[in-house]
Amino acid sequence: MAQDMEQLYQQRLKRYVTAMRNEKPDRVPIRPFVAEFTAKYAGYTCQEVTHDYRLAFEAAVRCAEDFDWDAVVANMVYVWTGLTQAIGLKYYATPGLEIDVNTGFQYREPPEDEAFMQPEDYEALIEDPTGFLFNVWLPRVSTEVVETGSPCTYRNNLSFLKGGMAMLSYFGAFGPQTQRLRTECGTVSAIAGIFKAPFDILADKLRGYLGLTMDLFERPDKVMAACEALMPHLLHVALSGADPEKNVPIGFWMHRGCVPFINRQQWARFYWPTLKPIIEEIWRHGHQVLFYAEGKWLPHLDAFLELPEGSIVFHVDQDDVFEVHRKIGHKFAISGGIPNFLLAYETPDKVRAFCKRLIDEVARDGGYIADASAIMQNEISIENMRVMTESIRDYGVY
Amino acid sequence: MESIPIKTPRPKPGVCIEWDEKRKDLPDIRGDEDLFRRIWEDNEALAYLYIWQVLLSF
């Protein structure tokens, strides 16, 4: 049995990797990014899988056992709120606390005047990003950590101790979870490592979207210098978590560079010049990057074509997957594009018809990995997930 | 717009406090300095990982 499971794993790994290299495997690989869907399927609340990662791992395995999927993320409910609570992070709404037990965790961006980084902080960030994060940013995002220079507190000390130990516990559990997916389900762990663009980091966690858009006009040189200062660190973090076997890609979660958050001139001046060199450097190390392109990125596809062939896998969210394929499919593999609305609320016949069209037009020459447009939460229909899986399996044989 | 070169900052990525700075706190090293440096940087990497993962993943 173990031998059969290993054979199944190797078969799926080859299928998944071949498609990501923009080549034609034996059939279309299925790699759904299922988050709170796993809780719904396994009978847990969102609170349970978010606050106890062991339950989230269990739910992921349950889905991998029951659905014929080639690859999954070891835990797509990636924010363990036990860890964020230990550190005291204040920007999450936690299921069972601020929101209903059956609502997925939420990120809460503060008002512009309460941004975690203020305009006058740019110099400190540019001078030493790591020091800035520890000394300035962390006390502002945590209910427990006190400002540097303030009297130390019991809770401050516990935040670092518990936070550090909890992070080791959580990250240390991913190895056994990945192995469990392999040996019990024959399923590949879909990504390894994390990357975000310098501009996105400024917008997401530091200045906030509103603050940053004002900075683009009022202090553009500071924005550029901050992005440059973040580049080597974001590269380092991406490479330090990458797959040593160089099979699966580094996950790149793309946020604020898309249309219409910033205009094309801002994208060309700030976002792309500080992103492209990092992707090229990661590729020089032999790793692909999964561009998880949340939102609409069609206006930027020509820029992505400047990247080396095969260096990325482009995941389609709100763009038209057929148009994306026509524009960049000759150079990069594509994933996603199956609308979440379709999987949540439409009929099985419509799901089946869409999957068939997808295979006919996008996957016909290989280079396509089946997935929904966005991360799947608990609104997704279990029946439609079965239909999607069966449709890709039935139609997607080369 | 041309691509921006990736700089090598100080402290270098992967550490919070460079070994060269820590070394100033220590008496003359009688043994293997490379061993001290390696283990210092291994532990520094954990602190570095902590803050950057909080920023990126959580």
C-alpha cells in the first residue's frame, strides 16, 4: 500500500511539475487552494481550523484523502490565530471573537492617521528595515509589545517568548504534515516559501493603502528608497523557504499593484522595477514563483513577458483566463481562472461546461493547473467541488 | 523604468545584529572564532525569521 501511495505521489508530482514547466503532462493536474472549504468538508467551524492548526491540518488531509487532487497547500488557513494572539497582533478579526465562528479570519487595515508606519518613519525603515520592524512597527501592531525605551513589562516578555516558541511549533509541524499528505494521500504539497513585493509590503502592513497612495504624490523618492531597502530582505526570505528540490514554486501573493489600486505610471515607476530583479534572482537560483495575481492584472501582462521563460506560473483571479492564456500562455504556465462564484452558487452543469471549455481552450497543449480563481472558503459547494474534480479528470486527459 | 539593483545592506539579510558588532562585546577569543560566528548567525537567523515572517505571513 505504501508503495502504491508513493507511486501515486510520484505520478502526481511529475504531472504537476510538468504542467508548471509549461509542458504537457499525462493529464491536467488539479491543485485547488482550499482554505475554509476544508473546514466545511471535515465538519469543523472556521474558529476551530483557524485557532487550532492541528484541526486545520486534519481537515486538509481529509480533503486530500477523499478528492482526487494532485497537490494542495499543507494548510491554506495559513493564519494560526493562536500564534497571532500570543504575539498580540491587533490587525486580525478572529472567528469566534470579533466575527462569527463560521466566518474566515479577516485582515483589518487601520485608518490612515493610525497607520502602523507614519510618513516621518521612512528614514528609519530605509536605514535598517529589520531594526525598524522590531523597534517601531512591532510595538504598534501588538497589544503586548511595549515601545523601545519604555519600561519593560511581563506581557512584553511573554509576547516574544510565546510568539517565538509558537512560531517554531507551527512551522515545525509543516514537515510532518507534508509527509503525511505524501504517505497517506499521495498528495503533493503545492508551494514552498513566501514572497511579497516591496510595494505590497508598504501598502499592506506599513503605510496602509491610503497612506501609500498619498505618499506616491507627496514623497515619491521615499517610497522608492523604502522599496529598494526591502528588496534584499524579501529576496532572502523567499529563498530561505524555497523547495530544496526545486520542484514546487515559491508563493507570491500579489495585492496592491493591480488595477485599479494604482495607475500604470505608478506601477511602472515603483512596483515593477523593484519586483522584477527579485524574480530574476530567484530564477537564477532555480526556483519558479507562483504569481498568485489577486484582482485584475491584464494591463501588466506585457511586463511579465519580460521575465525569463518558465520562471513563473501565473495564477488567474479576476482576469479572463482565456485572454490571459492567449497573451502569455506561450511563455508561462497558467493556473486558476475557475470563478469562485460558479463553484459556490451555480449548477453542476455550468461547472462542468466551464471546465470543459477551459480544457479545450487553455489546457489543450499543457501548461495549465486547475484551480479556482481565488482561495476557496466555506461558501464553496461540496457538490460543485466534486463536479469540478470529475470534470477535469474526465476531460483533461491528453 | 529600468530595474533597480538589489543592494547588500548592513546588517545583511538573515541577521539582526552582525557578528562583527557582537564580537566587540567579547574578550579575546582563544578558540575557534568561525564556530562562534556560525552559531551566533544561526541563532540570529531565528530572530530574523521571526520578525519577517510576522510581517509577511501573519
